[in-house]
Amino acid sequence: MSEPAERLGADVGAGTTDRRLLRGAQTRQTIARYAADVASLEGLNGLSIGRLATDLGLSKSGVQTLFGTKERLQVAAVESARAAFLDAVVHPASSAPRGVARLRALTERWIAYVEAPLFPGGCFWTANLADFDSRPGKVRDALVGHHRDWLGAITGELQEAVHTGEIADLDVDLAAFQIDAVLTAANIALRLGDNDAADKARRVVDGFLTPAR
Amino acid sequence: MSEPAERLGADVGAGTTDRRLLRGAQTRQTIARYAADVASLEGLNGLSIGRLATDLGLSKSGVQTLFGTKERLQVAAVESARAAFLDAVVHPASSAPRGVARLRALTERWIAYVEAPLFPGGCFWTANLADFDSRPGKVRDALVGHHRDWLGAITGELQEAVHTGEIADLDVDLAAFQIDAVLTAANIALRLGDNDAADKARRVVDGFLTPAR
């Protein structure tokens, strides 16, 4: 199925179509990124097409045309949040050598992502996974898919570190579960004013990175 | 300030006042407990006086009289959730001897609380703390107060176990932070279908309870 913006431009000249398509895609991105910010604060359920249109000075019908349903808007917000997260956390860490160095880079980037913060409400997934864990559907699938990838990234670096003998053997799934859990807890603790939370998370991660004897 | 139910009954005979007061208090408790169930699924922001009245077959004006504002309704839901949590988790565990046994009882009761579950959306605080961490006010204070007490309970049993030499010395604050973090992560993982999550949490707790040599 073609995008609404594409269908909108179907009856005009090619140059105009290209520009309209581009403008539609850019507007869609801008709205989705803003929606991710709002959802980090108020949850994906707080999103409404009318509210976003008002906040961004756009027409409600225009936003409606770009997204269609609230669910598609929510999924677009999750995808936008994921792209921003990959740019802020995962891609920069990929320049570090695999194993311990990359795991440290991933956790440091993650801590910066919630301390800076990238989204005004802190971790986008912490704010929304707890809301959507009981609601099957495309929004939950998008949230869960990202969370699984993130856990997979941590597990992968731990496996690499064990495999190359960089760290002592350990249960990588359990360690990844714990690292993700303390990072998530640190996000909430930081937002509640516990300035020690990031260091607690670092100390837990360090605990898993003991060099093999 | 007197409760609305009390003020309502001020101009009638004493026997009638007592009955009305009792009935008002019972209705208020029933509504608050139902509100906690709804909030575990949809978040405290999903609560509305009109919706609760419809669901429970009460008049909107009656519910309005009992709670007044949405914020008071939200705080009442948190207090009701706290009372239910204390009854299900903390009070039963208090029959176990202090230290390791009570910490195990607390964590087992906690796992049962989310596996059963006590609230249809799983852990009430996981569902709501992430939403309210960015919103100062009475609702956040009520949520945070409970969470601090829960962390305090874990810390207290760890301290006791270290103090009596039951377990090796450790950083009790960091250990309590980790135990709380993995329980919270287990709640979400369980709701997303990871049946291994409760065992992961148990293994983490066990890791802290190594007997002192």
C-alpha cells in the first residue's frame, strides 16, 4: 500500500510530486519525533492527532492524512524513538572493539541517553513498555521488538567477551537481564532525584566484567 | 477538613449518619480498589470519575462527591493499591524470621503478587512510576513513598542478615537496588510471555544470600 502522502500527490506533475512527497515525508518525521517526545513524558496513550496538530501548528486533517489512525501514529512514534536511540546509543558504540569495550560504550551511551536526556521523559521504553505489556497489538510488538534487540546487543557483547576469554564465564542471558534491569531502574531513580543511580548501574555492569584469571 | 460523606450526613440523625458514613466509606474503598485495577492496566492517567461511575453502575455525581478531583481519585487508587500490596506481600512475609528467611519470603510473595496477579495489569508501581517519574505532585509522592518503603524493607532484611553474620558482608543499598530492579524487570518480562523471568529474579536474589564463611 502506498503512503497517504504519495497518494495525495498522484495527480500532479512529477517534479511537484517529488517535492510534495519529500515535504510529506519530512513533516511525518517531524511529527513522529515530536510524538516520541510527548510519549516519553505522558505515554503513547497520551498521544492524539488533534493535540499534536495544535502543538505543531498544523491542520488536524493534514496530520490525520499522514498517519490515519492513532495506532499508526503510536507505531510511528516508536519507530522514530528507535531511530533516535540507535543514533545516540548503538551506532556510536559500534566504533568500540567488540566485547568488554563495546559493552561499556553501550552502557555509558545509555546512561548519557537518560541523563541528557534524549527524550524529555527519559527512557522512551521504560515509560511505555510497562503501559503496553498488557495490551497485545502492533504498538506492543514495536516496543517489544526494540527491547529484544537491545537485550540481544548486551547479550552479544557478553558472549563475545566470554568467548575470547576477556571475562570469566557467566550466564550471559541472566547477566544481560540484570544489566537491562538496573539501567531501567537507574532511569526512574534518576528522574526521582537519586543522583547516585547512574553509578549504581555502572558498578553492577563492572561486576560482570571481571577479567578471566 | 471533613470528608464529603461526613458533610453530606451532617444534618440527619446520629444512627443514620453512622450508616451513611459507613456506606460512604465502603463505597469509596470499593471504587478506589477498582480504580487501582484499572490503573494497573491503563495507568493512573486513564482514570476518570465518569468512567469508573459507568463501570461500577454508580452515579457520576456520587463518585464526584466521594473523591472531588481526579488527583484525589488517583491518590486514593495508590493508597488502595498499597493496602492490597501490604496484605498480599509484606504482612504475610512478616511471620518469617528476620534476615534471609524474610527476604526470601518477601521476594516469593512479590513474585506471586505479579504471577497471580493481584492487579490485572501486574505490578501497580511498575505500571505507574514510569509514567509519574516526570510529574511532580501528590500522585508521584504517594507512588514514590511506597517504592521507598519497599526498597527500605529489602535493605532492612539484608542489613539484618549481614549484621547477624547470616550472609557475607555486601553493599546493602546496591544489592537492594538490584533486587528491586530485577523484580520489576521480571514483572514486565512475565507479562510479555517470558516464563523464565521469575526464576531469573530468584537466581539473582539467591546470589546475594551466600552464607558467610
